[in-house]
Amino acid sequence: MSDSRAALLHPFSSPSKAEGDFVNIVRAEGSTLYDEHGKAYIDGMASLWYCQVGHGRHEIVDAVTRQMSALATYNTFDPFTNDAAREVADLVAAKSPMDDPRVFLGCSGSEAVDTALKIARLVQQRRGNDGRQIIVRRDRGYHGTNFGGTSAQGIAPNREGWGDLVPHFEQVDGDDIEEMSKLFAEKGDRIAAVISEPMQGAGGVYPPTDGYLEGMRRLCDQHGALLIFDEVICGFGRTGEWFAGQTYGVVPDLMTFAKGVTSGYLPLSGVVIGRPVADELEAGDILRHGYTYSGHPAVCAAGVANLKIIEDEGLVARSLHIGEQFEKGFQAIVGDGMAKSYRGIAAVWGLDIGRDAIPVRDALLDDGIIVRGVGESLLMCPPLVITDDEIGQMVESFAKALVQ
Ligand SMILES: Cc1ncc(COP(=O)(O)O)c(C=O)c1O
């Protein structure tokens, strides 16, 4: 088959792009990737916001090998369970901001989001609130690409062209909690839940404005709605604490996670279900929801090994040091007039360069630096093991690309 007709259809890519025009990554170590020609790249995005512990960690490979040698795969539908699934759920529960929660497992952030949305609606039904079906979403929010997450996301082009989406989603725009207050004033008795990333990621890296998350919590409490934090990017040390709910001091009712839970070595995700919601589930009949690979033992073993590395190497605290290094560089770049501003926290940042970011992202790629370009911003989210020297190389490369 010729290059231009290769079978592989890439996600979020032009279907007509020739396979040979993609960068073929063949190996990686720490924060450095190598393509098929031996060219090195600094992975300023931790792949796709997920590789917390860096690449090439044999501890995870060994743990998965041990698990697969004993039990490669089995399901966790009733009546079965396995040690790895139990252990990773316990570890995530212990690090979460919730007391005595339950943890449901899946494989992708999109599965976690759809699970959280379904559980929110289910619990409202169980509470007798049949009329509560509205899910409030936010402009710029990203919640994956299954039908629930597509309906929940605030990035309009991603919602368009698929026919009818899930009904009863209402969008709130802007960073002022007043907008959400207005929606609650109008429809509060029909709102099942609000879904929001604590710090918006894929939509452009937007930390919450002061009081916004507290405001959402207050509105949900006043009106009997559930608060869902989508921590798929924010979790596992990205914002200076295990979860952004802790960074910003707001506890949700349901919390999705994925990505950093295994550093992406194998695909694991889940929903942490706070005690009041868990009580409702436990009082009810069979939970008619689940994925074939929920609690897959090999995937969960990767999670356990990864969380141990994050803990043992103090990577949650290290994200704050990473933030200080980036901020120093951004201050110089903005001070020299090469960029307009920067925003972010700990190990996730956006640099507003005041012009289309894609050509600059491409120049950086040529220079061996991987970042994302969204609108007029360069986004970065490196492994939590990135060295000061590598951060220095990134900032130097930004300065070079921005004067061109
Ligand atoms: C906040 C958030 N939620 C959900 C998702 C979807 O995750 P996945 O691509 O694993 O389905 C993402 C992916 O980037 C995300 O950033």
C-alpha cells in the first residue's frame, strides 16, 4: 500500500494527510523522544498531557510483565475481581479530595466522562428528581469525544457535524460566575450536574478565575445539583497537588481521572465517586454500566507502579519547581516583548504569543521541541521529571522561534 493510502486513520488529523508526513517516534527516555531518523525532541507535552513519570520507566514495564505472567487479563463484572484493580482504586481513593469514596474504572478519559454524566443523571433519578436532566457545560471545556463528552464539551467545532448530540446540555460562557448564577436562577430545579475541568486544559490552559470553583460548588449545593470535576489533565500532580480540587480547595461530588494515573503506559481511567453519591449507588440495584476492560489487571498494575513512582520521587511537589522555572523564562520572553502574556500553574502552561501559534509550533518542532498550538497560544505540559536544563532549552527555543 502506498504511503498516501496507508490504513491508519489518525485522531484529530486531516484524513488526507499522507502517513509519510507524520513524525514517526520510535523510542523515548525521560523527557526525550527520538524519531526514525534519530532526531531528538523534548516532549514538552508529556505526549498528550499524560506522561507524568517520563518515558522508559522499567519499573512500570516490569510490574506489567509480572502481572501479565500471572494473569494477563480478566474482567471485573460480578462475580470477579483482581488484586491490581482493587489496589489501584484504593490508591486513587486515598489521594483524592473525597472521604471514603468508591472508584469506578475504565480505559479512557472519554469513558470516565460518560460514566460520570450517567451516574449524575442516575442518582438524580434515584433521588426522585426525574425532571433533573440538564448538564451544565462550560465554554472552552474539553471532555473527550464519546457522545456524552462531545455533548459536554465547549469547543464548538468538535460538537458539529455528528447529527443530534445528547439532549439537555446547557452552556455557560465566560469566566464570571454570574453567568452560571443566571442559568441556575432560571433552570436550577432541572439541573442534574455541572461538569468542569478545575483548570481548563485542551481548550487553551485557563486556570479558574478567583472564586469560580467555589461559586460552582455553592450554586450546586444551593440548587441540589452535582458538581463533576474532570481531572483527566489536572490529576496526579499536574497542578501542585495530587488533584486540582486540592490545589483550589474545592471538593466535587464526582471526579474523573485518566492520563497521569498510568502516565499513559497503558490506558486506564476512572471516576471517583464521593460518599453521598456512593451511598445512593450502594442503596440501589445493580449498576448497569461497565466496560469490558474496567479493572483490567495489566492496566491497573501499570497504575499501581506509576503511582508508586510519583510518590517515591516526590513528583507532585516537583511540579511546583517546574512552574518556577517556566515562569522565569516566560517573564523574560514577555518582558522582551516576544509574547503577550502567560498563564497556568505548576506543570501546565499557556504562552499567549499574540499571533497564530501553528507556524511557531512547527518551527519549534523543527528545532526539536514539542508543544501544542491552540489559537494564539503555545501550550506545554511536560513530564514531571523534566530537568531544569531541558526547560532552559525549551525557553531558548521559544525565544528563537518568536523573533523569526
Ligand atoms: C479534561 C479531559 N477530559 C476528557 C478527556 C478525554 O480523554 P480520552 O482522550 O482519554 O478519551 C481529555 C483528553 O484530553 C481531557 O483533557
